[in-house]
Amino acid sequence: MNDADVELPELLFVRRGASMSREQYPMELRGLSDGRRALPVYTSLGAFVRCCGDRQPWLAVPRA
């Protein structure tokens, strides 16, 4: 099985930063060693909590 064969759930969970306004929520991007940026996403709220802790702010976003 390769990455193209993996089916993602309808919602993905991301860590969010402090709210800039009621409509804008910055998301945490991470720099990769080759200069690209990545957005860490989690396929369930349980996975998010296991990796980030239960006090981290999060946002559920629909998959594209």
C-alpha cells in the first residue's frame, strides 16, 4: 500500500495558534529540512490529543 491508497476521513484535526480575529485562526506550519513547509494533520481527535496533549487548541477542517 502506498500513500495514494490511503483514504482520509472527512475531517482532519490541526493545531491552531492564538486567534487573530473571530474569522481567522493561524495554523502551525513546520519547516522541513529541504526548505518546504508542512502542515501536521491528525486523522482523529484522539490521535491529536495523544500527540499534542489535551490542552492544545485545535481546529477540525474538512479534507479537500
